[in-house]
Amino acid sequence: MHRMHIRPRVHHAGSLLALTFALVGCSDLGVKVRLEGRAELSSSSVDFGTLALNDLAVRTVTVRNTGNADLTGNATLTCPPFAITTGGGPFTLAPGGTHDVVLSFNPTVDGPYTCTLQLGAHAPSVALHGIGSLQPPGAAWNVVPTSLAFDPIFVGQASSKSFEIFSTGTASLTVNVVENCDDYVLLSGGGPATIPPGSSVVVNVSLNPQTAGAKPCDIALGPGIPDVGVTGSANALVSYATDIQPIFNTYCISCHPPNNQLNLTTGVSYSNLVNHVSFGYAPAIRIVPNDPANSVLYQKITGNPLFGQRMPQGPFPLPQPLIDKIRNWILQGASNN
């Protein structure tokens, strides 16, 4: 008589557990993931400065959804001479999405004005300020330069430039220097002032980028005086651990294993590169912080014939975005971050 062998049913615990988490939305055992939209504003307040009567100034407030679910909002305001030019009414943003609300200020009567831009129940409101005024008869001006262009810098760094407002008329010039861009700071010369004829005010502006990307801005100067347009940009901080080491792992380890003169494996590569004399090109240094031009590794990956064969070897060079990433990391100080 043959015995029947009954195979017990095997439950794949790992698969079931993963499926359970996926269904209930858990990030860890018993912890529920909370799905919600989260509003981040480009500015919590907007100061239009002092405008001549019947002049028009335009500013933009950007709403970004930094959450993990849709964000709903409703952009409204009801206080002339402020108005919404575009972007008013209901809006819905997917995670990572942005919505621009373009605002205008058009004073027709002397005096200060305030208003509040409402963005709905799930976003903070934005305070608006502006002043309507006129220059005294005989006031005139000259602004040098009329715009500022900053060279690209890295997030966390700062760069400063200046412009000068000259009072060239027969009456004192009324100014009110205001910026509404979070990445710029007026170091000196900001705010309201009266400039006597023949005098001037120097305005020092600093670019202090908090995030990567283009950084346009307009600096308001006073009634009737055109804004000073400012341009700049910022590159993101580059991490050695998460940005640079993976490049070595993908493109370089096969030629530079642990038993090679240049060990580029995780955990030891940094000490073999930064401020380390190159084995084949002494006394040149493999990586000189802040100096790609004198860094052997950078010269190798860009194909400088003074440093032999281009790396990595083979018919295909390192992709340009990765070369740029290594260059930016060196320019940022080649940190072990």
C-alpha cells in the first residue's frame, strides 16, 4: 500500500507582506503612509514698492505641490488696484506640479495699499503691499547699470553685484527699492529714500540661491523709475556618495579594481583621488578641489592629450552630463559628502 504524501501549502510570506503593504499604504510595519498635497509658495508676501499713479507693475507667485497627493486650490482677491492677471480661480496640482498666479498693481490715487491673495484651504495666503505716488516736479534719474546678470553659482553659495541710482533733476528724487525674490537679498540701499539733486544711492544685491535653476527677478526702484531686471542661476550641490561614486561604479571599476594603482571602489576611492599625487603623472594631483583644470582625473575624462589616453577606455566617452557633474563637484570643493 502506497502512502500518500501531501505537500503542505507554502505561503510566500514576503510576497504577501509586500502585497499587504501595497494595499494598505504602509511605509513600515503598522505605519500608514499619509497621502496629502502640500503647498510651497515662491513668496509669502509681495511688495510692489512705490509706483507712479496709473503705472502698472506685475509680479508672480508660484505654488508648488511638494506633497504625495493632488493639491487643490483657488486663487482669489477682491481689492483693487490689485488684480489677478492670469492663474485665478480653482486649480489642481499633481505631486511636483506648479501653478503661477500673475498679479498686477495699478494705483490711481496717492497712498498705501494692502491686500491678501487667497489660495484656498490647503495653501497659505499671500500678503500684498504697494504705494501710489508721484515724483516731485523737476525730479529726474539715471540708473547704472539698468540690469544685473549674475554668473552661475552653486546652491548655498552667494554672489553680489550693485547698481547706482543718480538724482539728475532739479528736485529730490523719491525712491523705494524693493525686491520680491527669495533668492536675492538687498545688502544695502534698499527701502524708501529721498535722493537730493546731484546725489546718488548705491544698491548692493546678493544672489543667495536656495534651490537649483534659473533665478530671474525684478527690483522695483520707485515711482516712474523702471525696474532693474536681474538674472542668475544656480547649480545643485553634487554629492560624492550618491552622484560621483556611482559614475565610478558604472564606468571605471572594471579598469581600476582594488588591486590596481588607482582603487575606485566604494569606501576607498575618495582618499585615492582628492589631493593625491597621480601615479602616472606626478607631481600632478588626481583631484584638486575647486580646480578642474589642474585635476588629472578631470583632464583624463575630457580627453586632454597631455594626460594620455582618454578615460574610460573604449569608443564611447563618458556622457557629457556626467562630465559636467564631476566638474561641478570639483568646483564645489570636492567634498566627501
